[in-house]
Amino acid sequence: MIDTARAEPVLIEKHERGVVVVVALEEYERLIGKPASDWRMAQNEKKS
């Protein structure tokens, strides 16, 4: 699945309904408009 997700989004279904999409990190960053490291830092700050 990881190799496929690097090339294109992968839809995960449960009971024939889409529930999760796996995308490459680069695609995720492009979609949200910022590096994933920003998200990780924000998550770490919430834990502190």
C-alpha cells in the first residue's frame, strides 16, 4: 500500500464505504500548503 500511495491516493473502505485515504507526505503537504513538520511541532506543543 505504501508504494501505491506514493504514486496515487489509496482509498480504504469498510463495509463498501470509503473511510480513509492514504496519500504520500509530499501530496499531503501540497494539499495543506505547509510542511508536515509544522503539524508535528503543533502536536508536540499540545502535549506539553
